[in-house]
Amino acid sequence: MNIITPTADGSNTLFNETIGEHYHSKHGALQESKHVFIDAGLKFAAQSFPGQPLAIIEIGFGTGLNFLMTSAYAEEQNLVISYTGIEAYPLSTGDLASTRYDQYVPSAIWETFINNYDNALSATTTLNASQELTIPHTTLQDFKAEPEFDLVYFDAFSVQHQPEMWSDEIIGHVCSFLKPGGIFVTYAITGKLKRALKSFGMTIEKLPGAPGKREMLRAVKNLQAHIAVSAL
């Protein structure tokens, strides 16, 4: 069961009783999404790959908030995006609607998302001329992909509640999805995570965190790391 919970910035999140944690920060769901994934992730990727379509993969699609913020920004900036959101336990459309995230994006974006959500759970779905969405209904461990992504949103539940999602093996698996120069962003930053990312050929950057967190992490995949992985 997922329980709707208001957060400090007025936006809602859901509490996952099975995991024992909220999908988004109680200090502000909307603020966290914009700060970590749009400002530090998507905007940086658009600058790093100017004029190119962007392939984005989210680890933990959850409520769809990060996708909605991405879709709205991409429309404003005329970006072409292909968005993949890994989700082992997809929420229902009723759960998605209960968040009231429709108030933060243009109505056309919300309606297109909610009307195509079920389709995206089974196949890549074209939302409009510049955006497509797929939500593989699988575990991250079972998901396979070529190194074709420009940007990873790592938005798994916290290490305290889902430690297996932060193992060195999983972090390496996620890094393998990235192109050379590809970008990894997450709300968390720990010594273990930094060491794991560096061991997989990522250059680490600490950034100011969203409300409630002092710092967050951004990493970029080195060309040498891609060559080494490709040679295996």
C-alpha cells in the first residue's frame, strides 16, 4: 500500500509501506526532483551534448515525477529525448494521479503521460514528435542495455532501506549503460559510492544537495573506461 504524504515544499510524495520509505524527499519532492535531476543532470547533459537527442535512463521510475519534470523542461528547450525508467514494481495510474503532479506540468504533458503509462510498461511508446517513453517492468539486475545512454538518474530508495541497489556490482552495471562522456546523477553521496564510481572509470563531482541534504553527486564517464569495457 502507498500512502500520500505532503512534503515541505507543498508537493506530495507516496510512502511505500513494503520498503518503509517515501519515494521522494520529505523536505520537498518537487524541489529535490528539479535540483538533482533537472538542474544538475538534464541541463548539464544538454550543455554536454548540444543539439543532440538525449537518451535518459532512470533507476527507479516510481511516481513519474522526474520524468514529468524532464518532459516539461525538454518541451521548453526543444530537446529531443528518449526516456527509459526501470521499475520492478510499477505504481497504478490511480497512485500516480493521487500525487497531484498534474499541477506542475502543462496539461498536455500530464494527459499524454497518464494515458500512455500502461502502454509504456510493455513497449517503447511515442508521446509526441520529440519524446518517447518506455518503463521496463523488471529488476535492475535483469535489465540489459548497450552503452547508449547520455544520462542516468539514479533515484533508488536509500541505502538504509534498499542496500542491494547501492552495491558495487549494481553501480558497475549502471555505469555500463553510459556512453563516453555520459552523466550519472544521484541525490546521495557516500565514500563507498564515490570509490565504486571511480573504480568504474567515472570522474566524480560533489555538488550542493537539495533541501535536507548537504551534498549530492554527479559523475562523468571517461573515454578510457568505455574502451576498457568495450574490449571485454
